[in-house]
Amino acid sequence: MLCELKARMCLVPRVSVVFLVYATLFPGFCSAFIIGTFDPSTTGVGASASALYSLGHDYLGSLSQAPSADASLTAPLQTHLDRHSAPLTSSGSAWDDLPPTDSSTTASDRSESISGVSYQKVAEGLDVLYPPTELAARNAKSRTDGYWPFLKGADSEPPVEFTYGEFDALFFAQLLDQAASFFVSSSTTYDGKIVADIGSGAGRLVLGAAALHPRLAKCIGIEILPGIHEMALENVAQCQKQQQQEQQGLLPPHNLPLAPIELVCASISDPTLDISQVDVFFIASTCMPESVLVEIAHAIGCQCRVGTLVMSTDYELLTERTFCERTNKYFQLEKLSQTDGYCWIVGGVSTAFTYRLEESAA
């Protein structure tokens, strides 16, 4: 049933219906703001000495005080929050009502990242910058100027890989922490490393990674659609405005620093896109066809260094030893782990796969 739900979500062009259902169920969100200092003169967006501000009150508290809140929504909302705080495990927790899977899972009772940043504070900040109630609007933005040229004719269906969705922020945070244990170096931290989100959309997970691991050298977002990429740039501009208010003493100094950020509008298969220095890639690949996943594997295998980590969701990447025509060498990815976690966009369990580049064609 879950697989059928995922397939339908990817194949139905107007996925905003799914988003609107969620927005109806969970209308409240805490008051928090992501802010930062950015340099818009770069090709992407650079961020230095940035900050994420959590200014609000408790999510459930704000819901109970809202005069328009429906008391009947309290129970499903509490279930939603309980699942978000649950560890990555398939039994003995809030996951018990989800269907069993055959994949291995990794338990984690952490409440903060390995860089010492609260999962919940980051998630709350993201919920304000990217309100769940506005998912339909973000989906519509992804269908603007950059979307329609990819349609081949009047009767064509939109490419499924352009279906807009937002991966669960807390599951993403736990996956980043888990991936650090697979670094080939003796270091198990993100200090000085580069993380990239392929298909970064409105920049939500890019900002999330930058907040969770502020000592990263850089967080990169790669998005092919100009419309939703522009929205990411606008969100960064909003962060800049909030930072200016803080500097003027208009906001209290309760901050979490952000790593530098760069947003790029390009295809991962573009030979001019340099991804050779990236240490960890994340790909929310639930709606990506096999052909796109093969392109991504080739781009990484032909450019990146041995030891580079790659995470995909719900669909596996190419692991056979493969020839790179660009460099006349071979590359190979090795699957290291398979982890289940809650992801509301698919209506339950999502499976994440982690790989390491064992042979590089660079």
C-alpha cells in the first residue's frame, strides 16, 4: 500500500492536493525565524557568520491558544510530533503503527546533531521559513518559467522528477549524523566538509544542514528549475533582512550559527558544474526515474574523490563498476546502509540508502 502511495504521489502532476490535505491537518507552527548574512553577488549565495534565530513558543502551546484551532486536531498533531521525536527504529516506539519492512534500521535517541545543535530548534525554524500551510504555493512556484519548457508536447505529462516535495527535516538530520560514521578519514565530524543537496528546490534542506552543522565549509543546493531556485534565493534574502534587524538590536540574540551557503541553478549532468570537492550528497529521489539516478551516479563517479558519500531515498543508485566516457576510467559506488524513518510526504516510512565512492573515475 505504501509503495502504491509513493507511486501515485510521483505520477500525479498536481501533487498539491496531497500538500493541501496536510496543511488542513496541521495548520499551526511555532514562531521562529531563520536569519543570516549572505553575499548575493556570488553565482550562488554565500553565507558567513550567519545565524538561525528561534524566537517562538511551543508548537502545541500556540495551537491551544489559537482561537480558531479545532480541538479535535490536537491528537493527530501530537502523534505527528511524537513521530518526529522518535528514533530511527521499527519497533518499541512511535513507529509501531507503521507497516513492517525488511530493511535494516539504526536506532538513535539523540535530540541534537553530532555538532551539538538541537534537532527541534532547526525543524521549528524551517517550519516558519517554509510553512507547511504554504506547500501548495511552493509546488505552484516549481511549475513556473523553468518547468514548462521540459514538456515535450501539449499532451505530455510533467516529468516525474520535477514533482515538488519536501523531505522530513528530522529524518534528514538523523541521516546526516549517521553518514558521518562512514567518513574514510579518522574524523567523524562535519567540520570543514562540504554537503550538497541535489534537487534542492526552495533551499529548505540546504539551510537545515547549514544550521545543524555550522562548521561545515559549505552547504550547496543544486536545482534545475529556475522558478523554485528563485524562491530559494528569496528565502535567503529574507534571512539577510532578519540578520540586519538583529544587528540593529531589534531581535534578541538567541542564535545558532549557519555554515556558508551556495545555491546553484543547474543540471547535475552539466559538465561545467564542478562538484568534485563535495564530501556528502543528499538526493530526495522518491520521484526520480532510473535514468535520472544513473545520470547522478555518473556525475558523482566521474568527478568526485574516493570516499565521497551519497544518500538517496526510496530508490537505489547504480552500484556496478561503470565506465566514465568523460575520463576513460571506471567508478563504483558501494552501498553501506539502508535506514527507515518517518517521512510525512510519503505518508509513513521512507527508506534511505547510503553509499560511498570506492573507485573514482576522476
